[in-house]
Amino acid sequence: MVHTLFNHHSVDEIASLRGLYTKAYRLMLLARIMDEKFASLYRMGKIHGGVFLGRGQEALSVAVGLALRKGDIFAPLIRDTAGRLAFGEPVLDAVRTYLGSPLGPMRARDGNVHRGRPREGLLVMISHLGAMIAVVNGALFANRMKGIKGTVGAACIGDGGTSTGAFHEAVNQAAVEKLPLVLIVADNHYAYSTPTERQFACASLVDKVAGYGIEGKAVDGTDLGACLEVLGEAVSRARDGAGPQMIVARLLRLCGHGEHDDASYVDPALKNSPLGRDCLKVAEAYLLAHGWADGGALAAWREEAAQQVETCVAKVQREPGPDPYKEDWCALASKHLSEGYEPASGQ
Amino acid sequence: MSITYLDAIREAQARALQEDPRVFIYGQDVGSFGGAFKATKNLAQTFPGRVIDSPISEDAMLGLAVGAAIQGMRPIIEIQFADFSTPGFNQIVNQAATLHWRTRVPCPITVRLPCGGTSGSGPFHSQSMEAIYAHYPGLVVMTPATVEDAYSMLLEAVSIDDPVIFCEHKYLYYHLKAERLPDEAMPTGKARIARPGRDMTLVAYSAMLHEALAVAEELASEGTEIEVVDLRSVKPLDTDTVIASVARTGRLLCVGEAWPWGGVTAEVIARVATEGFALLDAPPQRLNAKDTPVPYHPNLWAVHRPTARSIAAAARRLLRS
């Protein structure tokens, strides 16, 4: 079943929904093509370190990014290529970070999914799960102290991340401070190889929200329409002052934890269940069924996205790698307090 | 009028709050209660909405500080006891300490750690955490030993663009007094010759400075002149001042209240040995707490950490060698 909400609206509303749905689909498609390119480069040995894909989570992710706006705070996790694009991250930032270009936002100091532009609200994840939620809280807390109104912060996490102490502390903190936090849990059924029954004992992760005293809702993460609606509402509620919101999306990770992982442990029954649907294909079928796109349009969009990715990759592959002799090797902003700081030659 | 080390910490925070609207204080019981040690007494009343009680969530407290710093604020986080910084360790060393290096966005947060032993406090309210934080790149670690430094270094901690671990010694809170707050200060990163001497260099920091000064006084009556160096901050560590002192004295004893494995005293000795070996007339020595958790009973605690008595014994041995 595909979400049918869009069938109950006026002509104008449907036009606007069509625009949103189409925009979301095209971002999902771009994210999928980027991920496939990164996987391909990984297999060719062109990427140092890991590659982590968002395959199967694009509908949820894009809905988060599209619900946010300039001035908001976004802490994506490892499977949020689509959400990052929707929030405004340039394709070039992702490519430069994956390929280790010193011209990227992380200057080759950090790689793959560890990228962002904190000054523009796109926080840079550390690897310790749950740790970014309190950072989003802090940004929202600061905005409140500064009298900045109407901003929202979104933090993404997986089912495994909900088991961390950092998750609990930060959700509780957001609830106590009544912060406009939207917490998105992608319950993709595996934390690396560990199935959810080894991760939590409640029937659904959404059951936890009552314990924190916050609002929560479950959504079918394979259904773009449902994701757009539920995330849009949650972000609006947070923006309007209703306090923290938690959305639990049920879906299945349609890839390994990283590209080094063949995911052979995934239960075939889950793959064959409605959870195992590919959200991109579901959205495609919806577009076709509603006459919002035809086969020609879909092919053209795919071609356009592929060209965009190929152009970026070709450009970044021509960029030189980082030069260790031009690094300042200084971890502090206050260079005069840095131990062993020696300015690079010629600087 | 006399001002205690604790007063200085409160006054520095009051001044930071007064002068900089970006500053706020967040920690357990810091609000109307004024903090477990009263380091924020009356600040919540004087600065409404800027001195805020947190849940007992060190990880989230420090994570919040990082997020607020990204948005341009300058939070001061009071950890109730330094020992309790361990649940927030990840946010300090992996989030705060890496932020600027990774993103070029500074992380000006001050983490106040009431540290060190006091009689009867036991294994979990007595720890000295400076070495473990100094180990990580991206952090400044301050260890003020005087009322004047407690005041001026805390103000500097708030003003610099990096995460600062501010190790304030609980033993000094009430014992240490000064006539007035300082008008000027030495910069962080410069050690201070707390007492000049020519026969031996005794390096100390935080509460151990006062044990070291007592030893210097005691040995002066025996005709020995000990030069006492107060490190003030352990990161950055002012190796130049230490080596210059060793060049004058030829002998080095380094004292720390923290545990012996690795740590500040080991670092000082390693630097002097590698950079100033020829200056030494005798093998450099160090004295630390015993390698056990900090004991509860005063009889045990008094022997667990270095004291003027054990430092004097070590100094006499070194002077004979």
C-alpha cells in the first residue's frame, strides 16, 4: 500500500504536493546515484576508509531535510545523503570528503560521512552514536538564549543508537528544556549485524517516547508520502513550540552496514516483507500511477543526476590530495597555546 | 578583606557573565542553590536565565555546551566533582577537542573540574584528571594553584577560543586566601618561579605547590635553597621555564597529586631528560600518589598522596645523590 493522503486534497493542494513529492523523489534519486558512485569508487580502491550507503532510507532522510529550512540545525547520521542534499549540502562537499580533497569542508582531515558546515547548521557527526543529539540541543538552547525564535533542530539516529546512554541523556535533556528537537529514528532492523531483538525489549521504539514525556509517532519509512507528511507535521509542531518530537520510521537497510559488509545476516523474510520494499521504486511507481511523471521524465531525471555526480567526481579527481608538509598540525584555535606548534614552512 | 580561592572562582564567573552576554553557566545544582561548593552562589539571582540547573547527565551537559559554542556562546560547564567528568568524557575528547581541527569552527567552552583530594572524600570525589585530558589534542588544561591564578586563569579560560579543562583544587577552596583580586595576570602557558633557589628545582602545580613551598621553607632552615616552579597550566606545559631552572640548579624533583603512570610528572621528566639531559647533576626524580584508588580514611589518604613530609624526604635524597 502506498500512502493515499494526497488523494484527498484540492487541485491547488495537489499541485503543491506534486511539486514537493517530485522534488523529494529527485533528491532521493540523486542521493541513490551518489551512493552508487561512492560504492563503485570504493570497489575500485579509489576511496580511503569506509563507504556507508543510505539505500532504503532515502524517503525518510529526504523528508527530514525538506522539512527543515535555513537557520535550522541538522545532525544527519551515516545514511542521510538524501537529507543532506535536501538541507542544501552541495554534491561537491560529499564528493570532496569521500575522495579526501583538501578543498572540501573537512580538508581531508576527516572523511566519508563525517562532513558538514556547522556555521550553516549542518553539524558534523562524530562516530559515537547518540553524541550528536545533545549538540543539537545546545544549538537550540543557544538560539533561545539569543532570542532567535522559530528554529528547529533535527537529529537522526538508528535503532542501535537508541541503546546508548548519550541518546537517553540527550532526549531527556531536550524534554526537560522543552527544546524544538525533532529526533528521527530509522529503525532499519540491524545495527551493523545485530537485530533489533538484541537491541531493545519494547514492542516498538515509539513506545519509549511516553517515558520521556515527549510526542512521538511511527511512520512507514518505505513510503515517501507518509514520510513527507509525518516529518512535515513533526517539524511544524516543534517549530510552533510543542517541544521535542520523536519519529520512528520502520524500514529495512537495503545494503550492508558499510560497503565492506555483504549483509548476509539479513533475514530473507524481512527482505520479502513490505519493509523490504525499495522506497525509491515505491515513489517511482507513485509518480507514474498519478501521472506526475512518465517514463521519459524519470529517465531524464536519472540522466541529469548521473551527469551532475560524474561532473563532480571528475572535477575532484583532478584535485591534488592533501600535502602533509602544508598542514599546520595544530589542534587548537589559539595557536599560541598549542604544544609543539611549528608553522609550516613558507607560512 | 580576604578572598578565598573559591571566592575568586565565583568572582571570575560573575565578571565573565557581566562582561560577556555570550557566557552562561550550566551544571548540576548551580542555579538558585549556588552549586555543591557554592561556586555559583547568587549568580542565578544576579544573572537570571544564565545560570541553569542541568539534569544529572554529564554527556548531555557537555554536548549541549558544544552545540551552544557552535552557535557563538561561551558556556561554562560545572562538573560537580572532576571524577564525574568520566560520563562526559566522550563529548570532551571526541566532540569538543576535535571540532576546530575538523571544521575550523572554534569550541570556546570552559569545563570546571573541582578536583583533587580532601580528607574523607574517598575514591570517587578525589580524583585529579589533568593528565588524562592533557593527553588529548585540542584541549587546554589549566591547574591554578593560587587565588590570583584561579581568578585570572578562569577569565582567560572563558575568553579563549578552545575548550579549557579548568582543574580547580577543592583542598584550596577555603584554605587559600589573598588580600585582593589581581589587576593583571601572567599569560597561560607561562610557568612561574614561585620561590627562587639554586640547589634544586621542585616542579609542582595545583595544591601540591603549597606542599612544595612548605618543603622549600623547611629546607631553607637547613641551608638548602630550593627553586619552586608552579606550572600553572599543564597543557601547554612551559618546558622552557623548567629547563632554565634546571640549568641553574642541576637537580629536578617533580611532584603531582595524580597517579604515577604516565601523567604530568612523567612528561616533565621526559622533556627535561630529552632536551636538557646535560644540565642534570643527578637522575631526575618524581613523586606522585600511590597507584591505588584514593582511600577514604584520613590516615590512609595522608600517605596516599605526596605531602610536605614525603616531598622533603625525596628532596633530601636527591640533594645527597
